[in-house]
Amino acid sequence: MPQKKKKKQPQQIRRDPRSKTALDHAFMVIRKILRAYGFDPAIFDVFSKHQRRMMCRLQAESLRFKAEEGHHVPKRLVNFVAESTHRFMRNNYFGDESIGLTYLELATYGMAFATTVMNARELGIFRPEQADIFAGLAACFKDNRVVSDLLPVSTHLRKTVMMISKVNFRIYGFGWKIETLPWNDYISSTVRISSEEPKTTRFTYNNKERIAFRVRAGRNISTPAYDATLDRWFIYHINEDPYVYLEIYIQSHALYRAKERIDIFPAHQKNHYIMEPLLYMQEVSHSTSGRPLLDCYTKDGDSLVRFGYYPFVVRGTRLIVLTFLPLVSPDVPEGNILRRELGLQKEDTSFLEMDKLSFFLTVDFEQIPMLKRALKRSGIWSLVEYAAKRPDMQFPINQQKTQFVKKFFERKAEYDARS
């Protein structure tokens, strides 16, 4: 019987660290690393060319992205997370931006250099008078300092997997493993995207049985999937011992309504802005009738910029989000002020499409002073000011729409004057 041929192992293809171009680039990045961590980059010149070359012997690859084995993660979503993360790492800087050390360089050259420093004694190529330099560097890089300094990358990853998650379909998370491969001159860095199926509950509202989905986030490195909860005190202000935490659920209807009304963002960003305040930073407001609401918002420094509100009901230890109310709804504080200031009814705001955030970013309010004043008094103007600071929220003024809204308020003013 013929023997089976052994499969030839694929050869590891890596950049030659000893080529002059590669070495010059590595030396340049290491000097940036030294500056970013508060060292004089001239200390690198204390070492001979051979020593510097040995200090660049260890290489760290850029992040690779894979689906966790046995998990349902479409390839296009893995690619989306990879492209988004690599773009973030290329375009954002660690420490002083003027130094120019990108997170991509920190995760590769920085990881390799810090590991080499920590293992310097084992290399046995350094003179005793160089020991003080390595002692200072080792003290700086101990306790996985570089891994800790890559926190903004993992934060970006957390946001990105939240963007591709759908709480009523599938929730994604990620793990990030960094390890030195057996030949001991190569650091592997792999992000694996995991998936979890949604959790549901049934409840009765208005004499009809309905389904809601558990608000949760996927795995975050070593932290398992996270279920959103809210201390019941924030709703009823009654001290309880022990504290009672409500499990947060949401109806599909609320998700659809929120996506319709937060129309200024791409689809994947909508998921992030809809879910983040429910997951990590719940704020409770009240409707004009005193009914509690959860805020849908983002932060601008110490201020909140609201996009809308989530009405909910409490069933036992479950808080269930029913729908999404826009800022112009007469049932929420901002919309109630607009109603008083301008005499707007729900039908008016729907007719003008004021129930969508794009309205506030595409209308020239300088041509409609009465509306601008009302928006400022209601607090909605903070959204316009926030958008003005964000390059990704810049929209061209729609002159046709502006004239349509202007004529509406002019005719309304004439009608009110005659009444």
C-alpha cells in the first residue's frame, strides 16, 4: 500500500528584518516609541549597530481577524471589523500626536521592542554599562504596559462589534490573543469574532402577548457577554436592601422606530447609538405626564445630546422598552416646549418630518428665526451645535426643504394672527 505523502507546511513569509530599508524604518519607529514613553531617543544610539539589529530581531504581526471556530460570523462582517480597526490604528496616535506614533506601530514595533527589553538579559549581548538603560526601560514596560496602552484599540473593537450586532438577530463579540510563536522571534496577534443568539421573553401589554429581546453586548476579550441592567431605584427612588436590578429588554418595534428617526447615521452606526445608552450608561428622564423614560443620547464632554427617548414598562424584574419617541413628541420635555412655543401638533411635526434627526441638520434656521428661538429654548439646539463639531455629521443645507418649512411657519403665523 503506497504511503501517503505528507502535506508540505506553508512557509511563513515575513519581512526580512535585516534588510537596510527594514532596519532603518524599525530604528525610526523605536525612536518614536522612546519619545512617546518619555525617554530621550538618543539612548538608542548608545548601542552598536549589531545590538540594535538584535533588538529588532523579534517581530510582531499586525492584527489578524478570524471568526471564532464554531460561531456564525459572515466573512463580510469579519472584513468590516478588520478594515475599521486597521483604519483606526493607522489614523490615531498614542501619546503626543506630534510624535506621530500610530497605534499600528505601537501594536507591532512597540510590542516587539517592549518584549525584547523585558528579555534583554537572556540575549547576553549587552555590556554592563548598558544595564542602567535597560533597567529603566524594563521598569517602564513591565506588567504588559504596551497591552494596556492599546486600550483605545480594544474600545474601538467593542464599538465596532456593537455596530454589527442586532439584538433581535445575533450579537457579536471578540477575543484578542497575543502570543509569541514557538520559534521565539515572532509575535502573533489575532482577534477572533464570536457570536451569540438572542435571548427573548414574552410579556403582555394592552391585552396582547408580545416578544422582547434581551439587551446585551457580546464578549469583550476575556469578559463574557454582558447583560444590561438598571437599578430599580432610578425609576422609583425607593431604597431597597438588597438592590434590585431590572433586566433590560427591547421590542423589535422600538428598534425599527429608532432607526427610522435616527436617520443621520449609516446603518451600522445606528446600532451603536441605539444600543450603547441602554447597555452602559442608562439615564432616566420623565415624560410630560411623569412617566419614566430612558434616554437615547450621546455625550459631548459633560453634556448629554439626546436623540430621543425610550418609553418602557416594568414586569417583575424585567424592564421592557416598547417604542422610541422623537425629540418633537409632545410627550417628551423638548417636544412639550416646542408645542407651547409654536403651537405644533403631532400631525404638524410629522408633516414637516421634524420627527427625524436629519431635519435639524438640513434646514437653514437662520431663515426661520422663530423656529430657531424655539429650538434653543427647548434644548434641541444642542444637537445642531454638536453636529457642527463632527465632520461625520455635516449635511448640505436643503434649500427647497428650508423654503417649504419657512412658508409653513409664515402661513401658520398669519393664521394665528387672524384667529
